[in-house]
Amino acid sequence: MPPCDEDKLQHEDCQHDKLHEECGVFGVYCTDPKKNAATLVYYGLFSLQHRGQESAGIAAVQTAGSSGEKQAQAIECRKGMGLVGEVFNGEVLSQLKGSAAVGHVRYSTSGSSCVENAQPFVSHFKLGSIAVAHNGTLTNADVVRELLEDAGVGFTSSSDSEVIINLIAKNYKKGLEKALTDTIKFIKGSYALVVLTGSALVGARDPNGIRPLCLGKLDGKDASHNWILASESCAIDAVGGKFVRDIEPGEVVIITEDNVLSFTFSEKTRRAVCSFEYVYFARPDSIIDKVDVYGSRIRAGGILGRESAVKADLVIGVPDSGVPAAIGYGRATGTPFGLGIVKSKYVGRTFIAPNQILREKAVSVKHNVIESEVKNKRVVIIDDSIVRGTTSRRLVSILRAAGAREVHIRICSPPVRFPCYFGIDTPHRKDLISNMNSVDELCASLGADSLAFISVEGLLESINPGEAANNPERSTEAHKAGYCLGCFTGEYPIPVAGEPSA
Ligand code: SF4
């Protein structure tokens, strides 16, 4: 039975109290014909599942080199709604043969949640086939789409990512390299792309490097070279590969049978990596732009301890990303760390709270308190962010119900006051609780004894401690070069209509 509107509201209420990463991408190119690229992509996507749980897809091709044939075969694609494990089973995977493949997991922000918008997108045209998987959001998608439609190009989805594949296909007669540079020069916004053709795997990152993309290598026993492109290094680890390096902002990498070609397509690159990747989106076992995500979360907790310590008997983290920060806070302040909250791993995007009565309890299904750990204690609870405030309010309530004497909230991101335009699902400005309330008002509304957020400077220090130590006199303005802080400061690295630029 389809969920009723009320159920949908409950589901959204529960799920939309976090910012959501839009997508994860993964690509493999093997010159070792014994390797099945689609299977490797399947395992890679499992490790990127946290970046998108609405749909999953894999496109594969037998490259000309590994098949020994001059003519590359057409790209085959399978995709569907749901988690990687729901979309793919042994039978579906066995239909995807080939030595090169790209895959995608999606959480929709631009374009609605339906299979037409699932990726990779595949285009078959006179000169061949290409598949594209995109993480990010194009800020000029509407304009480019209109131009393409005026030129007679048809679209099958409402996703901005389809603009990219249609542009590449339109320019393909100029050759792959030129088609890519012409396409990339035309599009604006954030993108980490993996592109598959009959003879190459391509990776590209926007000139600000807002969304992550890295290169890895799989060892071959012979002279074969097997390459990986992935949103996060944890996915390279998952398939037994070795992290090689990050793709640089404004860089294109073309991997073929013969070599790996790299070039910078943009003269003006200014690194502005999404700072929220370190706070929440990325997996803690990933390294993004040379920064170990787990380490940055531990440091964020330590900085929170330095900036806003409170006397307490216990510090706990909201799983998963609040836990390393709670460890860091405990180390910095001497507060004992404990596991006071347990999270159900199985409350996913398909979760539907059953009825009105349970609405306020929805977060209890997702999070539960270990009463024996928190009873009669002054508790500090650390979370990665506050978006609408629903989760924090309910956590305070269930901690008090379990006997906590005091509940102090510490947040390891600055207040989220502004929307994201670069691939992250954020509510309207009016629904961002920190945009509408002062910290004191918010604290009262959550029912907490105290509330504090890490400062913008503290967040930057947690990501890049060396920079802070080496340049203590540097202004925040100079220090924040290198990271996007748009949703905290309202200053964006790319011009957005109606918003100031950083
Ligand atoms: S606005 Fe926020 S979430 Fe969006 S890219 Fe910038 S830091 Fe990340």
C-alpha cells in the first residue's frame, strides 16, 4: 500500500533533519581482461552508499583494447530505485560484462526522485556510446538545457546531469579531449564526473573542486594497469586498490589502454572544497584532499572543548559522525566518553513512521538511549549539525526521560543559516532553524541546558590544523581560502544569483 501524505510527512520530518549528500561516483578501467569492472564498481558503490540511497546504477563496456577487437561494443547499463544491494543481484550484475565501468548512487536534489533521473546516463549516437555519472549541481543547467533543446536535443529526465552527457555527445565529433573541454567550459557549478566511452574512462572535477574525486590503482600481476576513480578513498580501499592522489580542481584525467593523460581545463582554479564533507558527508575512513576525515572530526571535538567546555560527567556522540568529535571533546576536557546513544542502521530512506501518535517518537526508532549510561549524569551530547532541530529536540527529550540530570548540546559545525547550491539537499532558508533563531532562542526551543556551535575558525582549524599552527596571525579571510563555507557564512565560491560571492 502506498504511504499516505501524513506518513510521507513523518518520513520527511525524520529524514530531512540532516543535510544530504547528493551522489557518489565510481569508475574502473582495467586492461586486465580477467577483471570484471562491473563487479568492482558494485563493491565500490557499496562503500559510497552513505552518499546516496535513492537509486543506484552501473554502466559497463568491453573496451577495444581488452577485447582485442578494434571496434568497441555498446555500453550496457542497469539502474533502479533503492540501495545498491536492492538494485543489483548476481543475475543483474552478470549482464554487465566488460573491462571498464562507471557507477553511481544518488540522493536527489535537482530532478525528482524517479528511475528516469537515476544515473549513469547513457547516450548512444553515431560515433559511439558514452555514459556519465555526476556528483554535484550545475548552476546554469536551465540555460544550457534550453540552448540544447532549441538545437533539437531531446531530454529523457529532469536531472541537470543529463545536460552534461548531451553536451559531450554534441561535441564528440571533435574528439574526446576537445568534446570534454568544450563541455566543461560551458557548464558552471559543482561537479565530480566519471565518464565512460568505448575506449576511455574519464574523471573531471570542477575548477573549485567542491565535490571530491580521487584516483586509485589496482595492482595487476602482469603489465596490466587497472585504474579507479572514486568520490572517496574508502571505496578504493574496498576493492583492494591503492589510493594514488586526488583529482585536482579543474583537472581532467583520461585513462586509456595506453596511458593516463591529465590536463587542467580551466586557467582560473580556486580550491573551495566543501567543508561539510569533513563534518558529516564523507566516511571517516576516507582521505579527502590530503585530510584524514576521522582526524578532522576528532580535532573538531577538541576545539569544541576548547571553545565551549562545560562541567559534565559524560560526553556522548550522536552516531555516526558525532562519535569521533565526542572522543576529541572528551580528550580535550577530561570528560569521560561513553556510548549513550544507539542508532538503528536500518532506518533508511524507505522508513515510514506508522502514524500520528508515533510522529514525535520517530527519532526514538532511529536513536535509542542507553539508560544505565546516562542516568543521573550531566551529559554533553555532540552532533555534527543542526538543520531543522527536530532530531536535537527529540534527543534532549529521550535523554531527560532516561534520567539525564543536565543535557548540554555541542555542535561540530557552525550554525547552518544558508542553503547550498552545490549538490547538497538543504531545506528552504526559512526552515533552517539557525537562520530564524539566535543560539539562545534555539537552546530554549530544544529544551537543552546549554548549546554551542564550533566557530568558523575552529572548523577551519579542525580541517587544516597545520595551516592554523603555521599562520596564527592569518586572518580568517585568508585562512578560509581553500574551503567552501557557503551554508555557514552565506558567501559562495561560485556566483549564485541573489547571493554574495566569497
Ligand atoms: S554550501 Fe555548505 S554544503 Fe554546500 S558545498 Fe559549501 S560547505 Fe558544502
